[in-house]
Amino acid sequence: MRYSEMFIPTLREAPSDAEVISHKLMIRAGYIRKLASGVYMYLPLCLRVLRKIETIVREEMTAAGASELLLPVVMPAELWRETGRWDVYGKELLRFRDRHERDFCIGPTHEEAITDLVRREVRSYRNLPLNLFQIQTKFRDEIRPRFGLMRGREFIMKDSYSFDLDEASSLKTYAAMVDAYKKIFTRCGLTFRAVDALTGAIGGTKSHEFQVLAESGEDEIVACTKCDYAANSEKAVGEKCPRCGGSFERSRGIEVGQVFYLGTKYSAPMKAVYLDESGKEQLMVMGCYGIGIGRTAAAAIEQNHDERGIVWPLPIAPFHVQIIALESAGEPFRVAKELVQKLEAQRIEVLLDDRDERPGVKFADADLVGIPYHLVVGSKGLKEGKIELKERKTGKVQKLAPSEVVDTLTTMVHGRS
């Protein structure tokens, strides 16, 4: 992909309403633009990041036995009235009436809709367990949207819902989802903790949050120094670990995902039942599991940046390599184009900066955008038989012969030559 053909509107200064570093850098680096309060447009670089996170989520959810579907964004009020949430959810639930004066809402979460689907289609114990997920745009009318993609009103979310025969099997599914989430955030290249958490508006009796560790995080996390217990400070009671009596270490975190054991909170009022082996009706036992896709991207920036810009973890970076052609014609540009072809043949994603700009502008934009590896191709270097390879995270620079570039980057990106 050529920089000149891609829409990357970088800025030297962040807008005055951008408060946290991820918001500032996503605006400055041309990843997002605001349309309305808490509502953002995802520009091409941002969309590439989000799609990579979604791919990781899909692969791990599928590996854990979940099936993907897609539910409507709009839901009828009748379903929410069955569970009582129409009256208790509050103003975050965006409600409207259609031309026939029927009440609807824009989905902030989909427990009611998925339970309605399953209760109509599943009748026998032979059809359970069942785990269904979607990746979809949600809307919650936050009273004070802020921090860019960290706390917006419209956002992309992976939400999944499990239906089991009984509590024991449901808790087994819950544990499998915790393991899947650990794999997801590890593959995203993030440092995180799974912590005990409150269930909030979703309900249920058991919950874990997945917190990306960052000094700018809104949440305080306590972690035992002796065992693996960790909790959101709102959940923790006392100054000692409830498991082993050990002392706590405190840190800040950004919640990017949460899992809930729901029990029969939704299946009971909505009469989601199955027939057991003796033909007797039993309530399905449920769990639900969410990941904020955009928030994960923003949290990655909060954890990975420096004074010059974003430093993307390789698995979710918009491109693996940015080639900076110091001249937009002649030998440097010819060599740069050849490198693009050779690298792409090795499944390495390349952004070629072919703009007619000063080198300083190209270097500044490359650091701001945060692609993990930079290749600098210029006349002076080529005369010496060298191309400069810079690692964005460490600043380490190697001078390579043109013939060494492809094998070196293939090893760096894919772990092999």
C-alpha cells in the first residue's frame, strides 16, 4: 500500500478536548475523527488495527467451541420488559419509537435477544451446551463520553453467550472463556491481569475483568504478592488477600473485557428451558462474555507509546513495515518498490511512504503512526550498499545489504527466515 493513496491525515498538535494519550495520538496519527460526542469515524489505519484484533478474537473464540452469528442492533422493548431491564437500565439505553408507536432500543448488549433466539430453537438437552458470539456495533448513551475510544457511546464489541445444562457445566464453560481471553490478549501483545470484579448492570453472581496494565487506567487493581489472586479494588474487601492473607500490590488498569456467570438471571424470566433425559423442563444456565474491540486498541496505545507517538505491538499493528523512500523517483524509489513486492510475497504487510515530502516529515510521521519496523531507502545509503532498518520500539538501527533485508524482516515478523 502506498502512503500517497491511503487516507492518513496526521496532525502536529492534538485537539484541546483530547485528554488521554491514546485519544491524542489516535487523532494526531490519523486513526480516528470525531463525528459527535462519543461517536468516532474509524479511518483506514484504525480499521486495519481493529480488524486484526477481531481476527484474533474470532480465531480464539472458534477454537474454544463458540459459533459466530450476527444479531440485530435494534431490539423490541418487549424482550427487555420480560427481564425487567427496560425500566432499570437507565438513560444509557437509547430508546425510540417506530412509525407504529412501538418501543425499541439500540442494543448496548444482547442478553435478551440471544436468549429469545435460543429459547425458540433449543428444546432438548442434546442441543446443549451452546456458545454463540458476535462482533457488532453497540450504543450506550454515556452521560459523559470521554477519552476517545476508551469510553465512547458507539463502539465495536465482541459479545458471546453460553447456554448449559446445569451450574457445573456452565462454570466449566466460564473457565474455558477465561482461558480464551487470556490467549486473546496475549496474542494481541498486551500486558494484562484477570481480576475478580463486580457484575454491574449485566448481573449474575461471578465475574472477571481483563485489565490492561497502564498508569493512565481508570481502575485500581490489587494483586496478592503471595498467590495469583487479583481484584478490582471495588471488589476487594480489606487490606489482605482473602485467599492466603498476603499483602496487596496496587496498580492501574484499563478494562478491555469482562466475563460473567449469569446462572438463570435471564433464562428464568424469559422461560428459556430444555427437556432433560426424563422429559422434564429445566432452566438453561447462562454466561456472557464481552471484549471492547476499539477499547483494546486504545489500551494498547496507553501501554505502548513514547514522546514521538504510538508503538504498536506487532500482532495488531496496521502494517508490519513502513518503507521510507527518501526520494520519490530514481534508484531509491525503484529499490523501495522491489522491496515491497519481495516482502509482500513473504506475507509481510508494507506501507510505502512515496510522498514528495522532506525526510524529516516522513520520519516524524513514521514515528507518530507507530508501525513496528522502518526501512529507510536513500541514495547515500545505496551508494554504500546499505539500507537502514529501525525498530520503532527500541530505536535499534541495523544497516543491511539490500539482499539481507527480506530474510531479516521475515525472521522478525514471522520468527523464521
